[in-house]
Amino acid sequence: MLDLRFNRLTSLPSEVGKLLQLTKLFLRFNKLTSLPEEIGNLRSLEVLSVRNNRLVALPSSVNNLSALQVLDAQHNALTSLPKLGNLRKLTSLDVQYNNLSELPIDVGNLTNLTGLHLKYNQLSDIPKTIGDLVLLQEVDLEGNRLATLPQTMEKLTKLTKLYISRNKITELPAFFGKLKSIEELFLNDNQISNLKEVVKLVNIRVLNIANNNLVSLPAEITALTVLRELDASTNNLTTLLPEIGKLKTLSHLNLCDNNIGELPADIGKLPALQVLNLGGNELKALPSEIGSISTLEKLYLGCNELQELTSTIGQLSALTELNLDENALTSLPSELGKMQALEVLTFNDNELNDLPDEIYQLDNLRLFGLDHNPLEDLPASVTQGGSQAVFNYLGERLTAKNQGQ
């Protein structure tokens, strides 16, 4: 192994081609603008890592590295790749964060490839030969210019992770639902308006469909019975499907920045839910069933139109973080004081004139946000002292109340 990482190399001597027994060459984090053609003499080389340099091209002799298993050239300035078809032992090709506008057609010869990382280039299409890479398990195409995917990808039956975020996709191709092995699918930041192919992928555990053109979630999404994380934020959703409670394994649900006006009662039937983000919607109230989510740890409700909270929110005994900022709340339920796990409670920018004394019972509270509320029923000398002064005042008032009983 030859490790020359984190130096200030601007060139590599041609003599490197004489290291015929070399199996690993690490040149990461230097200032290389080119590699010598003699690097192609390293027929024993298994790992070549040149990430984070200033390379604009790879030498054509790279195609002679017949023993190569890992080629890592991410974070350079590559505008094209040489022929790579002879690298038949290659299992990982990483050229993300470059300026590639196309891939060599002979990429289809890399039949042992399990990981293909092309994130943040300028690719507008993928060669059809990608379908020959039947061992692929992970493909990352995020941040390119793709409007569609080649039909031949339907042969990638071992694919478990697919990232096509931040492209120009408006509709997923008909074959997409055949990729049954996918467990992680990132489609965020495209222009997708329906999920008819996605809901066929019954092994999905993580699904990101944020920032698309969705106006609803199909009822068929409940067929994704092992789904753990769903991010549908920043769409045009106005309602949440009534059957949402059928997603029994869901632990993270992000619906922020939509137009949702109310929640179905089924929201309380999510037995594994830990994080629920409903910020930036049009909610005026919460269903009482929300108090049934006993596993919930974080609840974000900021930037809605809430005027009151259901008292059942006090049943969320596992909740550590509750954000109620920028609503229209005029009161808070005394049951908040039962949420003993709560560490963060913020209700900045509301219409509150008073606060329940029971908040003082929250022994684990470390962040208490109450700015920009009228709080006219509290002494001015207290509110001017900030959140800690208000918290202490609630404690004094609670003590006096209890002593008076």
C-alpha cells in the first residue's frame, strides 16, 4: 500500500508505474491536476483513490488496471471518463461531485459492480448498458439533469438503495414498480405528481418524496408495511389519508410545508411513531387521538393556525420536544405538566396572555421559548425577566395554589 493522502502534491512521478506489486494507492486530498499514463502498469492494483484533487481527466491507461476493485475519483473536476470496460473486477465506481455530462457506454462491462455513485454531475441520460450491471445494490444519481431512467434498469433486481433526488423527473417509468428489492428510495426535489409505481415497492423502509408536485398520498401507500421513514414535506398536500394508521412500522413522518388543514383520527394508530413534523401547514386543531401515540418523542407544530390544543396531548409521556411556535394559541392545557420527559417546549409568537402553572412540573425542561406573546395576565416585572423568570413565577403560583387547597 502507498498512502500519500493529505499532502500538497501537484504531480505524481511516472516512476510510480514501476511499483508492480502495489495493491492500494491513496492520493486523496492533494492538488493533483493529472495522473501519469504509467499508472496503467499497476496490474496488481485493487484500490485507487484520488478523491478531492483537481483532476480534469483520468489517463486512458486506467482501463489496463484489470485487478481494480475500487475506483474513487469523487470531488474532482472530471468532464469525461476514459473507457473502463476492462475493469471487470470493479465493485465500486465513485465519481460523484464532478462535471461529467455522459458515461462511457462500456460501463456495462463492469458486471461485478455493486455500487455506482454519480451524484452531482451534469448527466442528462444514463446509458442503456446500465441494465447489464445486475449485481448493483446501490445507485446514486442525485443532483443531475435526468428527466427519465432507461428501461433497462428494470433488470437491476438486486438494487436496494436508489437516490435520484434533485433531477428533472416528472413521472416514474412503468417498469419502476418491478424494482422490488428497493429499501431506500430518495425522489425528493423533482416534479413528480403521482406515486403509482412507488406504492408497488413493498420492501421500502425509507421513502423521501419531499418537494415534488404531490397533492395527495394514495391509499395504496399503506401496502408499504415495513416503511419506517416517510418524508412528504414541501408538496401540495391538503389532507392526510384516513388509513395512515395502517403504517404500523412508521417511526418518522415529515409532512411539513404542505397545506394540510386537519388530521385524521387514525394518526393515533401509529404505534412506532417517534418523530412527527407538521410544521408549516394550516392546522387549526389536533384530534384528541394524537394523545395515543405513546412512542412519540418529537412533535413539530410550528407555523400553523392552531387556536387551542387538545388536553390529550398531556398523554405523550415519551415526548422530549414540542414546538408550537407561530400559531394563534390563546391558551395552553394544564395537562402539559404531565409530560415529564419534555426537554424542549417552545410557543413563541402566539396570542397567549397566561400560562398554566403546571408547566413548572416539567423537571427535565432545558429550553423554554415564550417570546412574542402578550402575557398580559403575568406581572410585567416577571415577563421582562425572560423565560427563566416566568418559569420560576409559575412555580411560585403553583406552590401557593397547592397550599391554599
